[in-house]
Amino acid sequence: MNAVPGAPAPVSAREGLPAAALDQLDASPDPAFDALVRQAARCSASPIAALTVFTGQRAFSKAAVGMLRHEAALLQPLCARVVASDHAQVLRGIAGDEALEAAGRRTAQALQIEVYAGVPVRVHGLPVGTLCTMGPASFEADDAVLQGLHDLATACGGLVESRLAALPALAREAGNRAAQRAQQLLNQTLEGLAASVMISDADGRILMANQRWHRQIGALLPRGCDRWPDAVRHLARAGHYQQAVGREDAFVAWRLSLPAPSPKPQETQWRGGWVLLNDRLLPDGTVVHLSMDITDRRRAAMALAEEQSRARTSDARMRAVLGAVPDLWFVIDDDGRYRHCSDPDHPAIAWPYMESRGRSMFEVLPPDLSAATRAAVQRARATGETQRQEYELEVRGVPGWYEARISPMPHGELLYLVRDLTELRALAAEVRLNEARWKFALDGAGHGVWDWHADTGNTYFSSYWKEMLGYADHEIGNRWDEWSSRVHPDDLPVVLEALRAYQHGEAPAYEIDYRMRHRDGHELWIRDRGQIVARRADGSALRMVGTQSDITRQRSTEAALRNKQAAELASRSKSEFLSRMSHEMRTPLNAVIGFAQLLRLQGGARLDYVDHVLEASQHLLTLINDVLDLQQVEEGRLNLHLQPVAAAPLVNACATMLQPLAQARGVTQQLPAAPANLPRLVADEQRLRQVLLNIGSNAIKYNRPGGQVRWSMEATPGGVLAIVVEDTGSGMTEDQQARLFQPFERLGRESSIEGSGLGLLIARRLVGDMGGAVALSSQPGVGTRVRIELPVEAMEAYAAAPPPAGPAETAEKTAVEAVAARAADDQAPPLQLLYLEDNRVNALLFAEALRQHTDIELHIAETGAQAFELLEGMQPDVLVLDANLPDCSGYDVLARIRGMPALARVPAYMCSADAAPEDMARAREAGFEGYWAKPLDLSRILADLRRLGAGIR
């Protein structure tokens, strides 16, 4: 604490009592003093009491109750008065006492202290402090209070004397503890050293040592050896000091002479290693022996020395090599300046070296080369690796190419070696050109090159060879198995046998096709050719060179061609068979249906039998037609004549044609009016009619009695017109819809509903070939909806002229014109009809069909020759020709007839069992106005003939 104003003189100045001893009482709290102060407060009935000690220039509160010690310190000036007077005092009005500092007065006010009663505390009869009590103005400090304080102060003095008497013993104890701490610190320090440490006294006795010394040295000493000189002799004679072998006494003398006040560290060998010795002599004769293992450091130093020796040798060799190198080289310092040059007159120097010496190479070199060289120098310094650069430079007026190699050297220097590449690059360019030509020729021909050497077993494979198998150039090495491991296992024995046979002269050449595995896993077909270009003395193959070509596409093309030819042959065979079968079946069907129609016209009691024959025959005919149509669609042989078609008239016509079937089934057809300005669709009208009739007939046949079929049309965005056919039949399940477009699929209705099961499949494919689509949706118990979408005619074509007259229209016009001259003659003779038919049954059917028609006179010829004989004596009004005759064809007959002026415009009809669309198209192109396909529809034939006859009459 600070000095107290007005405090008494130091006690030691009066009686020699050391103030320092009293200061030690302030070291820590003392419960005995605390108890005396509490007792003072109780006996004086005061809330506050304190014991204050003065040591001279400072004072401290030893104990206090009712206030904190620092608060008691603020009231110490009051206690100083008591010590100074050495008598008890009672002071009032404390809160305003001027002896107190401002802080003390504030403390007194805060604690409501107005009365102070204090008595001196004496040690050896001298006042060294006070015991006081304090309280508010109501506090009564009478003689009883003072007497009680006096008794307690006497006890405090005695307690202080006892505490002071105990200080020397405490000091000794503290000294012992300090010595122990120092010894412990020394031990810890010794154990923490990375060295062996031992301390001996002046007589050489070993006083102490750390654990490292005990492990490394002490463990080697015999039991009871406690003097250092004896230990040194034992260690030397035991051979632990290698340098002592054979000179033990001299070594021991040297070793024991090392201790000195300022010793010089010594190195010696110790048990296969090296140690550093440092023995320091202390003033009292004690020696601190320090021994540090420096084996690693010594070995590193020796390695460094060896490395330096090698470096000097290497440097000398390098200088010798550089002196012998014809290339130009410079030594560049760490600032990039030229320091040395191998040959100042070297032809590769672009400017005088002596003018460049000491200058930075980055200033001397051209700007672009300088920047590139600076970057290379930085890389060399950063990586420690040689950097290479090529550059073009004009030297003494001649442009050339040079290579610079920049290598790091010690001390930041660089070796800059320059080599003239001008001639080498020119040669390399020529080689590359030749290689490019060679590679272009081989690659252009699709050949990969291989070159096999028997002595080494190595094989060169060209880049194209590797690329052919899907590999980069670096991914395949030069081993023989790089090839053999990729040959198909089934082909490898055959290939190796072919190689062996060629190499042994058993085969004139080596050429073979086999399979190899591509990197992606698929197989390639390879054509391998090779030739022996070098042989050993015994005639065996030494070197063989060859090419390999990828012929996979060729093989695939050949296989595809073979498959295509086989498929075409099969298709032609199938088509010919179907066509022949169709022709052969139509011929007898013509008789069956024709004579059944004649029987139907004659009436009779068994017309139902005739109807059954007609229905069965028509079903068979429909099946034949559908099979032919499906075959043509599948083979893509169907010739479509796409043209603008008005949808509404076509739909109306189809609905009209289906009306008899609808009435027979009890089904009503609904045909709302077509939307206004409905665009024309683009389609083959005949095939579209076939599609609509098929779909419409299905909607009727698979409907229910009293059901409905609704036809509608709509134009949709995107240039599409849709024709929709909806029925109220039984509908279909999802499984039935999935099977609907399979050939001959009747959904279990084979016996109850007639049909072939091919019509819907043909319809969908026909619409697809016309650029449209067929969509079907159905719900069991509700019905089925079929939507046919076809592209419409371009907008600008709406106003175009109506399409040209169709074949039927042209035929009718031709027929009318042919008989127009006879139309005005009411007494015209019968219509003269020449029928050329080689089948007598068909001829008989035709004749029977026309027997009741006296207005038609029939002339029949079985061959072309007979026909022309008849024409010499008649003028026919109509020609009906069969396609296939014994001596010619119907086309040949018509062509010859058209050459006769009188018969050039006579209407002609083809009558044939060949009913394919291409047959009908051929007939139109040949000049036939109509085509009557067998089996003949006698009603249609009679209708056509009546129309012609009406024109004549």
C-alpha cells in the first residue's frame, strides 16, 4: 500500500525491529487475526472493526469485519493518530474529518461511520498498529469498550510476536523448498537435453547424470565404478572408443585432459559412430561432462564432401565434354547476362559476342524470341529441368532454324546450348513428305502396315492399323501378341497355319481373310497380305512386311447382297406363285360364279342354293384379292396415282354402295352435310375408295341390329383432312385392339361374319403409303371409332381446273363417239361383239350370258389367227380380248387392230384372270377402255354393253 500521511516513524528506527518482518504478515490471511477482530466487534457492540499494522512508510489492514480491507485502508489516517500517541482515542464526526482524504470521507459516509474508537497494538512494548471499532453517531465508545479493545489488542500483539518468532524457521523451510525446486529444474533440464550429461566432483566422483548418459555410457560400466577416470579406462580398454584401440593409455590421458573453464569441443569415434565432447570445469572443481551423438551430422558432412567431390569431378568432365561439343554454348548468370561462350567465332552466333558479353540476353535477342526464351528460363529455374525450344533466326544474312537447350546450373547460372537444325529440318521435311506420300497411298487404299522382325520378335504397326481397330497410336505397343491376341480365337489357328505354310515355302503367297476384335467389342473382317523381305542364311524368314485392310463393309455388302438376292428371289417366287395361283383360281371361279349368276337370272325353286354358291364364291374371290393386295403393299410394288380428290362425293358414293349391306343388317347410316370450303385431299381415289368400303363394311358387319354408322369429315390444322367412321357396335377390349392389325385376325367372329381378316391391315398400309394415318379407338359396349387422316391439296390449287376425265369417262366417250354415226339409225343391226377367249368354258359362259340379248351378236375366236380371219369378214362394234392366248397376247392383238384404219377407234375391253392393279394399269396404257377381271361380273358387263347398244340405237 501507499505511504500513510502522518504515519509514525518506522519501528526499526526506534528499536531495531525490522520492517521487512512486519511486511511478511501481509503475505496471506490469518484466521487467528480474523477471530480477534470479530471478537472486538462483538464486545463493543459495533458493526465495524479492523486491525491495522504499520511498517514505517506503509500500512495494511490485517483483518476487518463489516467493511472490505481496501475500505479499511482509506481510514488508516485515523489509526495513525493512535499509533503516534500510543494511547487509546475516541474520535467523532469522522465523515467530515479533514484528516481523511476525499475517498476516505466518502467511504465513511457510505458506511455511516461517525464514531471511531481505537487502541494501540504493541509488539515488544512498541506500538505497531491499532485495533479499532467504528459505528454511527449512536455508537457508545465508553471505558468498558476501550478496556475490552485494550485486552484484545494485547492478544493481537502477542500473536504478532509469535508470528514474527516463527519467520526464521519458515525462511529455512522456504530455502529448502527453493533448493528442491532448483534441483528438480536441473534434473528436468538435463533430461530434456539431446545429449548425455554427467557431473563429477573435483576428485572425479560421479555425482549425477541424466538418463541418456546412464543408457549410453553408464550401462557399459561395471557395478561399483563411481569415478570418471576409472570409467574412461574401462571404456577405452573395452574398445568402445575406436580411436583408443592399441593406444589406450594415451587416449585415456587425452580424454581426461579435456575439462577446462572454456573448453573446445572435441570429436571422437564412439561405438561405430561419432560423438562431440564438451567437458566444462567449474570454479569449485566440479566438471560437467557433455557428450552429443553427431553420427548423422558427421555422415551428412561426409556425404556432402563426397558430393562436392563428385560435383567437382562432374564439373570438370562437363567442361571437357562441352569443350568437345561442336555446338555453341553460353553460360548465363542469374540476371540473364552472358558470362562465358564456347566459341566467340562460332558460325551460329548472330552478332559479335564481345559486344554482348555482360549484357542481358533478353536485350540482345529479338523481341519475340526474347519473350519465348524468358518463359523457358523461368520454367527451367522453377522445375530444375532442361527446357527445349526451337526458333527461326537470321544469322549473318541467312535464315535458319535452331534448337536451344536451357539447363539449370549451380549458383543460379544457366547453360544455354545452341544447335543448328537447318539442314536437319530440311531433311526431316523431305522424310515427312515421303512418309506422307507413302502413308497417303496406304491409308487411301485402306491398308494398315505391319513389319515383323524374327530376331527381336517386335512388330511395327502403323497408326492407321491401330486406328482401324479403334486405338490411338500410343495405346498399342510393338509386341507380336498385340496382333495375335486380337484375332478371333476360332480363326487364329487357321491364320497361323497360313503364315507357317508361306514361311516354309508350302504356299506361294500369304493372303487370308479373318476376324479381329475391335476396341469397342465388335468384330472386323480383315484381309491380311504379307511378303518375306529378308531371310537368314538357312532360308528361314528374318523379316516380313505386310498390310491389313478392313473388309467388314465389303463382307457385309456381299452378305447383304446375297441376302437381298435371296429375298428378292423368294419374293419373286412368292409373287409369281400368288399371281399364278390367283390366275388359276380365278379361271374356275369365273365358271362357278358366272354359271351361278346365270342360274340366278333363270329363277327356279332352289335359288337359295344358288345364293349360297355365289356367297361362297364371292368370299373366296375377296380372299384372293386381299392376299394379292397385301403382297403388293408389303413388297412396295403398289403403284399409287396420287391426285386431288373431293372427299364428300367419295364418302357419299361409298355410303351408297354400302346401303344394301346396311339394310340387310338393320343398321342405319348417318351422313351429315360436309363442312363448307372443305379442301380436297391428295390420294389414290381407287385405293381410298377401297379403304373406305372396307372400314365402312366392318362398321356395319360388326354392329348390332338397330345400330348406327356415322360418317363425318373435318379439316384440321397442319394441312390434314380427316374422315371419321363411328359405329355403335359391341366395341373391342385393349387386347382385341392389339391383335386387330394382325393378318387373318377375326377376333373370334370367323363363323358369324364373312371376311378375310386382311382388309383392315391393307387399309392401314394403303393410307400410310398415301402419306396419311389410321387411328382407331374402341370401348366395349359403346362402339368403335376409326379416323383416317390424309394430306390436303395446297391452297393455291383450290381454284384449279377440274381434274382430267378418268379412264371410265374416257372409255365411255370413246364408245359413244365410235357408234355416234349409227345413233340416228333406228333400224341399226345388232351390236357386233368379237370375243377372243381360248378357254371354252369361259367362252360358253359368255355366250350363255348373252343368249337372251338379241341386240348383241357374239363372235368367238380361240386364237389371234382366228380373230383376224373373222375380222376380214366383219366390222365389230366392241372388242373383248383375253390377255393370254396360245399364239399371242391380247395386247399384241389390240396393237395390230389399232393399225387398221377402220378399227382404230373400236372400243376394246380386256377380259383376264390377272386382276392386279399393275395389270389394269398396263391395259389402260395399251389403249383398253375397260378391264373385266375374272371371275366376270355379268351384271356389269351387260350394263356396259347396254350403254354401248343404246348409243348405237
